[in-house]
Amino acid sequence: MKHLLKIFTLALIGFLVISCEKDEDQAVLGQGTDPVISANKTTIVLSSSTTASEAVAFSWANSDYGVSVQLTNQLEVAKKGTNFNGAKTIDVINGAKVYSMMGADLNNLILSMGVTTATATAIEVRLKSSVAGRTRYSNTVSLTVTPFINGPVYTFTDLYLIGDATAGAWDNLATNTKIYPLVKTTTAGTYTYTGYFAQGGFKIIKTPGSWTTQYGAGSSAGVLDTSGGSGNISVAAAGYYKLTVNTSALTYTFVPVAAPTATYTSISMIGPAAGGWSTDLDLQKSTFDPHVWTKKNVMLSSGEFKFRANHDWGTSWGVAQEFFGTAALGGANIPLTTTFHYDVYFNDATGDYSLIPVN
């Protein structure tokens, strides 16, 4: 009986101690205070020469809960006046009370907000601080940032289809968004295009809106002529064909191929270059060839991406090659070095893609 009484007494004491500790923890943690943030600059003009230099530094006093706690801090950055809807977030190292942002990082961040020109942009920054399910926000810091837009190092020559056998018809205007490019290959001077052609004819041009330079049918089958008097390359019957062009040898082949069997509701880009791994950037399906998808004059960020079908990872394409190539199903991420505006073309039947900088 004495042993039972001792056991009961010890258990009661333990319960009271634990209860007191819980009550004490709840009382000590409290609601906390809002963090306070500041920046060492309010106006920033970026340039290609400042990419590796500090653009701005933020410092802050953490939320105070009256007890030592492990805070999770993030900087939130948004265009002024958006109330931080769709804000970009930057994770901060645990325990840090300062964050230095380099010129290249800030420039890419501003451009990723849809800024398309090198003009002064008003942004707001705040600190989001979380612990134990509680979140506190700091005051808001306002900055004016002028980004720069430098094009990528792009040394390739592009060629385009034109003619009534193609999506662009004979409308040779620089504004014609249906003039599709051939796909460059790793062999200089060699290009291909696989897709639907209507009955009619076509030529190949170097620059939409100009007939210089052009390639048309020459004096015999399979020979190209670069003169203004070149003939149209004839398409006797509508269908799917593969065109291969060699501008060095001035030759071409044009052979029928089987029509694709798989069709998709949507094709999108996904990854940091296109906005992140949780957001799809949809391409537009061609009304001429349902296997050709485009996105014109879109701002992409330095990073990587893939193409995928129907907003699902069940069908995706990639390859570790910048600007152009043939992406494989389930292949590697496609790299993109420079934040800039690009015209994007993708063929879901072949995996061929082109990213062409917009001057």
C-alpha cells in the first residue's frame, strides 16, 4: 500500500510540473513584436558593369518573443501598389540579420516581375518572420530600381519559312507572328523543319520583313537558288514533311513523314527561367499545325526549364542545350544563361525547339 501511495504521489508531482512548464512556455512565448527592416539605399541604377557588386543591403531587428526562438525569415519583394500579391520571396539564412543583394540578382528579380524596359521601377520590400505557426511582417521599405537589359551572346543565323504552303503564307511582314523558323543544328549551315505543309509553294528567308537573303528552288531538284528570281519549292499534296537545308552546299531535301498521332491540350514551359517549378507558362497552339506551339516576345529569366504537356509531368521534354535543339522525352533541363525577351517555338511531334532573342 505504501509503495502504491509513493507511485501515485510521484505521478501527481510529475503531472503538476509538466503542466506548469506548459503554462510557463505559453506565457513566455507571447505574441511577439513586428520585425523592423531598413535598406542602405532608396534609389538604384543597375548596369552590366555592376552585376558582381552589391546593389543594396537590408538589415533588420527580429521579432521579440521574450525567449530565444528559431525564426524563419524571408524577404518579400513586389511592385509598389500590389499589396505584395504575387511577391517574389528570398529565403534568409537562419540567424542572419542582414542580406546583401548583388546587382545581377536584383536585376533578374526586377525583370521577372514583367518589367520589359530599362526604366525606373518602384518596388517594396518587407520581412516575413515565422515561428510556431505565428507570422509577423515588418514595416515596408520602398526602393526605385532601374534595371538593364543586355541581350545574350547569340551568334547564330536563323532562317524562316514563307509561302502559301506554310503558316505565314506570303505575308512577309516583320509583324507576322506565323512565320516559323527552321531548327538550327550543330552542323553549321544545316537546318531542318518537320511539320505540316499545305498544297502550294514556299521559300526560305533570313529576316522576316525582308527578301534579302532568300533561298528558293534552283535549276534542278534539290538545288537552292539565292537570287531574287529563284522558284518556289513546290508542295504537291498537303501533309507532313521533313525539310533539310544546307546553305553552304545550297542543297535541300523535302520528304514526306508520317503524321503525328499524339495530340495535347496544352504545352507549357516550366522552371526558374519561365517563372518557377510550380507555375506553367503556356504556349499558343498553331491554328495551321496543331503540333507547333509558340510564345512571342516573352521575358525569360536566366535559369533552366522544360517543356511539358497538359500541365503534367507525365509528358515532358528537355535536353542540356541552350537556344535550340531536339528535346527528349524526360530529358535534362534546358539551360538559359541570360534574362531577355525571346520568341519561343516548340514542336511536340519532334521535340524540336528554338529560343530566339528579340532585338
